[in-house]
Amino acid sequence: MKLPAPARVGIVGAGQLGRMLALAGIPLGLHCVFLDRGLDAPGAEVAPILVGDLQDPRLLAELASKSDVLTFDWENVPAPALAALGGDVLIRPAPAALEASQDRLREKALFSRLKIPVTPHAAIDSREDLDRALRRLGLPGVLKTRRLGYDGKGQFVIRRAGDVDPACAALGCTDLIYEKFQAFSLEVSIIGARAPSGECVYYPLSANTHADGILHYCIAPYRNASLERQARRYLRRVMEALDYVGVLAIEFFVVGGKLLANEMAPRVHNSGHWTIEGCVTSQFENHLRAICGLPLGSTRALGAAAMINFLGTMPDRGRLLQIDGLAYHDYGKSPRPGRKLGHCTILGARARDRDSALKMALKLISRT
Ligand code: AMP
């Protein structure tokens, strides 16, 4: 007898990504339940939540008992905490995929093993390692924590010799990675989904602009047939190597017309928020479809989109909502400098191409 598709989805982490996953699950008839640290987590407004530490074995077990499948909006849950669930619940993507992305060094080793080019880099566990790396790779470079860095946190750009001591003081001199600073022409990301059957779908490329290490805006689809082919090939390699189920994102630097992988995210990704309004099936819905063993949906773009993050403060909602073709997303978070509080996507009708969509969106945001 064929087992029914999972209908109860446990989500570790109830940030904005979890919230948008739960919202996408409602029309599919899926019921999401979260685990996160506080009742004020963005997801808690849209689905039930267990409150406590994301690594708490008791709470993870309780979440598993309420779920047919477990997934994540935060990929840093330690493997032992997941291993303790001992096969009682489907975990998608599998813990091995999370582990591969939790450490920048392991992630780069995986990319290299799969013949996906990466930025020249070195492991740093002492000041001597750093001095050696500086001699080998030169300046400028970026010193990064291997684990738990996000949105530019845990990073220090070393431009000149005088930056080395402050960088070491800021990050410590162990469990780091030193990367050559890439003079890239562009940053792009690819997002795809893989079903348990091995079927893969890919979204069009997004061109991403960061400010201080945080994603500021995306334009998509970014049309470049050669880069798109490379990106799909690389994403497929990673998904197949990890026997991946769900949505996976890889961010790249474009250098000399070629892609260099910067990092991957074993989850839905900020550079895919435009797919909510901009594609037939959003990344959130396709992640749920994949992990629940439902047919994957079309990733076809419906037009040109520009997505802008609201960082630190929210804009004037009333004014933005007057704009035809603008979709507004408020995550319900309290303001803090640099924090991702929401985003908007401007789509198609008002923008004949991606450049005019972007120009319009940026003009709006700069007036907020
Ligand atoms: P990450 O946390 O590694 O995604 O870094 C955040 C952002 O910092 C990237 O999207 C780039 O804009 C910038 N960045 C990180 N590493 C490098 C590098 N090796 N060379 C140039 N820019 C970098």
C-alpha cells in the first residue's frame, strides 16, 4: 500500500524563512510546527511553536513526534542533536547536507572534490598559519570564522599589513579561513530543488548586490546562458553527491566569465524571495513539495523581478503599497541596525525589464 505523503512539517527555526515556508504550506494542506527560541520569532505568528533551544534534544524529539518530516530554516543544528532523533522521523535535507555547509572549510572541500571552482583559501588555526597564508595568497583577503558566520558577521577584510592584528583580535586566530579577496564582476546565485526520486528543478539565476556583507537587492532572472549552464551543472553535482532532498542554494562570484562558488545554503534562500511572486511555484512551496514527496512545481519566471531587503528599518508601507506590481513583506521583527526586517518585490507589469524594475525599486527605497 502506498503511504500517504507527509502532511505535518516540523521546522527547526522560525525566522522569516520558516514563516514564509509555513505560509506556503497552507494552500497545500500542510501543517507546520516550529521550534525556536522565543514566542516573538516571525514564524510564531503563522504556526504553532515549541519554545526553547534549537539544539535541545528533548524539544527536537517533541518536534519530531509532531511531524511527518523535519526541515530547517537554520542549518547550524549540530549533527549529534539530529542523530539523537535516531531515524524516528524523516529529516530533509539529511543531516549530512547540513554538516557539509556548517563549516566553510568542509564546504570548500566538497566543492573542490566535485570540481566546482572556489576562491583560493587556507585553514587558519594559529597566527603562524595566517602569516603563511598571507605570504601564499597575498593581500587583500577576507578572514572568516569557519562556523556560524552569516550576513557578513564573523568576517574581517584584511587590506594591508596593519589590519592583521585587529583581524586576529576580532576573530581570534583559530577555526578560521583566509580567502583571497575576489575582484568579481558580479555575484549570482542559483536555487534548485531535488525530489526524493532524484528529479531536479532549477530557478533562473539571480544577480545579487550585497552591502557590508548583507544581501541588499536581487534582480532576476539574470539571463546569461553560459553562467546558467555552469550554475545548474554545479548545483546538480552538489545535490546528487549529498542525495539531497529539498531546496538548495549556491552563491557564486563571477570572475572572468566563470563561476567561483562562495557558499551554499541547505535551505530556502534570501536571493530566492522574488520567486514568491516572480515564478509559477515559489522556492518555499517547492521546498515543501520536495520534502513531502509531492510533485515539484514549475520554476518558470513570470516576468522580470527586483527584490529589495528592508534592513534595519521598515519603509513607509502606505506609500509603497500604492505601487502597482509591488509585493510587500513585513516579517514582524523588531528593528535593529542591519537586521533583515522585510522585503519587497517589484514585478513585471510596471517594469519592462529587470533594469527598470531595479531602478524603480531602488528609487522607492532610497526615499523611505
Ligand atoms: P559570505 O558570508 O561568505 O557569503 O560573504 C558575504 C559577502 O561578502 C559576499 O556575498 C561578498 O559580497 C563578500 N565577500 C565574501 N568573501 C569574499 C571574498 N573572498 N572576496 C570578495 N568578496 C567577498
